[in-house]
Amino acid sequence: MTTKQIIRCRYLRRSGEQCTGEAADPAADVLLCLKHMARVVEHARATYNRFRREATR
């Protein structure tokens, strides 16, 4: 019988606890669950939008 090892999200909370979510892509260089991956996308989008607003002044 083969058991599949679950790869966990590498995000660390402010309290120092590691997220217990399963990594969205266990083969990726960055191991994040869907929740934390979505937060990264939100922050990247906000940063890009802020940059664009400042560049058009």
C-alpha cells in the first residue's frame, strides 16, 4: 500500500505558527495553500495598480 504524503503550506502566521493548509502545487518552488496564494495575488495586483497610478501623474 502506498501512502501519499501531504505537503503543507509554508506560510507563517504572525504568532509564528505554520499554516496547516495543503499546498496547492506540491511540486512548486513556493509552497502555499490557495488562501495564501490568493492573498499574494491581491497584494501584487494592489501594488501594480498603485504603481500605475503614480506613473501617470
